[in-house]
Amino acid sequence: MEELVNRVKNIIDICWESFSAKVGCGLISINKEASMQLQFAYLLKNSLDLAIYNNDESVELELETGIPVNGRLRECDIVMRMVKGESKLYLPIEMKCYKTKTSTGKLRGAQDIFKLGVYEDLQLLEAYANASYASGIQLTMTDSRNFVYPKSKEAKSWDYDISDGHKIKGGINLNTPIGGKPVNVKLNLDYSFKWAQVNNYYFLKLESND
């Protein structure tokens, strides 16, 4: 199973690189998270056969799959269902998209909420991990340079930092309120934030360093 998981992760990397290049060069148009999910899932679904080396292996892709977390059902953006012989394992993928303008052309705000959302995705991925779920992957895209190379760092930006080069070691506890609402985010694993730029777009792949 470990070899199959590694092959699937390699396919995800290839598809993410292709997706980033196509979006950055205008071959794929993304206006919000839903279209990001569908376009990336399309590339991934049509590439999964490359990960199958044996007759007892299969890989399937599911969208918006419900996963129980602490008594609640949470919808994961993409789940890879991997089978090797009698063994079965799921690999979750969470995604975030921030465009500086909405689909109607209005300027979008709420950048602090978006940053929090990236951290909440990581918290969910850690919560998913168990005997049936492999360590997951978080994928983010934006056309806002401010997320990647912030001009200034106010308190919330320091706490919810997603800028290029940022590292989390030994986990982190976040409780700075956002939008007047309490926050309680806890990560136990290590992460390195390394953005890739393609023209006017920025792409981030996060996976636990552990």
C-alpha cells in the first residue's frame, strides 16, 4: 500500500504543477473555489491510471466526501480512495481559492478569514488521519501577492501567517479572534510554506513535514 500511496502522491504533484501552469498562463479560468476543485479534479481523475501498476490495485476520486470528525460530519473537498489487495486507504485533499475580485468584478475583502481558513484546513487534515486515512494535502491558489509577500504584518497577520518561507515547528495554537468571533485552532505537526508563482498567480501545497 505504501508504494501505491507514493505513486498517487506523485500524480497529485504532477497534476498540481500542470494546474498551476494552466491557470497562470490563462488556459484554465478559475473564479472561485468550486471551479478550482472541479478543474483540478478533472486533471487528477484523468491521470490516476498512471498510478496503477498491478491487477490488485485501484484508485478512485470522490468529491465533497463526508468524514466524521469529533461527532460531526465534515465535507472534504477531494478524497482519493486507494485499494491494494484487501487493504483500503483514503487520502484527503482540502483546497482554498482567493481571488482579489469576485465573479461580478467587485473587490474582495476578508483576507484574515481566508488565512484562518487555510489553518482550519490543516487542522481538519490532522483530524482525518487515522488507520483508514493517510496524511492529507492542502492546496491553495490566489492572485493576491499580499498573502505571499505581505507589505506589513499586523497582529492577525503574524498569528495567521501564510507568507512564503513561513514555518511551523512543534505545532501551534491559534486563538486571535477573527471578525469578532472566537478562534480555536490547534496544529500538532510541522509545516513549511513555499509558494510557487506562475505569472500573476500564486500556488501553495502544504503537507505535514512529519
